[in-house]
Amino acid sequence: MKVIKILFVVSLFFSAGSNQKLSFAQSELSAADIIAKSRLAFYYAGDDTRAKVLMELINKDGQKRIRELTLLKKDYEEGGNQKYFMYFHKPADVKDTTFMVYKYPDKDDDRWLFIPAINLVKRIAANDKYASFVGSDFTYEDISGRKPGEDSHTLLRKEKLGGKSCFVIESIPKEPSEYIKRISWIDETNFLPLREEFYDRQNELYRQFEAVEVKDVNGFPTITKRLMRNIKTGHRTEVTFQEVEYNLGLQDDT
């Protein structure tokens, strides 16, 4: 009788262990889930946002061009429709330049650039979204984000970056893009991208994004200083977000 009881207890132990493993496996996020959560954390924090932005364009010799602008962002649904507005204050050659994005979840985003020097509103075509954003190392697409469904995502591994545990994910575009793959290090805790590497059609690293500084702003983990580096030219762009505010109740006519 004792033997039967022991066998019964042992069977329960292993059964519980198996169920625990199954439950853990079911709760694991897929690579696509992680990318989707990262997009929300990076581009959709709060219902709206206002920030002063300092953009430094630095060539390989260390010479700088500095631009100052205001960013306004308003979300109409989480992960869905969104409006971006970026207004340049300095220097004189870009003063009053304005970039606006209408972001959609299920079609190409609408992007416009107002160039005051020639009093022209230029629509940024979908094919031009990989072009340099006002001379920086960021593209137009980098500014407003890429839709997760445009790529196939694979979780390569988990590893630490700067002491933080990260998911390392490979994203391969389903349609022709400026790069053949992107490798992302995404913080396991807040899902912000801490590093991204872009590989060209020769499978060589040519651009690298880095989250230099992350702060908690009104309860939202926020990348307040970010860097995009062109590996091949040595040029880099450093962007610092100052006076970041969330949930201001911005109106469309703000």
C-alpha cells in the first residue's frame, strides 16, 4: 500500500512539473509579439506627447550642426492612427521647416514636409521613406516607425546589453527595403529598443541605433537620448529629448 501511495505522489509531482513547463511555454511571447510591444512602448507612450528636441549632426571629423525643434504627437488609438508634428526653430536655414505624419495601422503613412525657403509643401512618397530625414542619419521611417507586419521576425537569443536583459530579434523585410535585415536588442522589462543594427544588401552593417539614455517620465520609460550612426561614413546623429510631457490633452488645432 505504501508503494502505491509513493508512486501516486511521484506521479503527481512530475505531472505538476510538466504542466508548469507547458504553462510557461504558452506564456512565452513570440518574436512578432515582442516587436509589437516594442513599437507600442517606443512610439505610443501616453495619449499624446510634447517635447523640445535637440538634434546634433556630427561628421567623422567631429564637426557639428545643431538643430532645435518641437515635437507634438497625438494617438487616436493604441497602435493605430496617430499624428506627428515636428517644427524646426533653429538654425536659420531650417527655421519654420515642418514635418507632419498621419500614421495608419493598415496602409502607408502620409508624410509631408513644408520647406519655407521655397514655400513648398512636399509630400513624401512611400518609396522615399528610407531617405535621410532633413540631413540626419535617421530616415523618415525611423521617425514615425515601421509596421511590425512588414517584416518576418525571429527570436535569435536572449542576452544582456549594458547590464539589461534583452530579447535579440532578427527582422527581415517581406518587401524590398533599404536593408535586408535588422537586429534589435529589446529590453525584457520595458520593451524599449536599446540597440538596432541595419544590414545592407551585401549583408554588411551600415547603420546602428543606440538608446543612450532612458528615463522614467510620468510613469513612461522614455528614451531621452538616442544615437544613429552611419558605420560606413562615420557620420552620426545624436537626438536629445528635453522637457518631455505626456497626456496633455492636445487638440488637433493645438
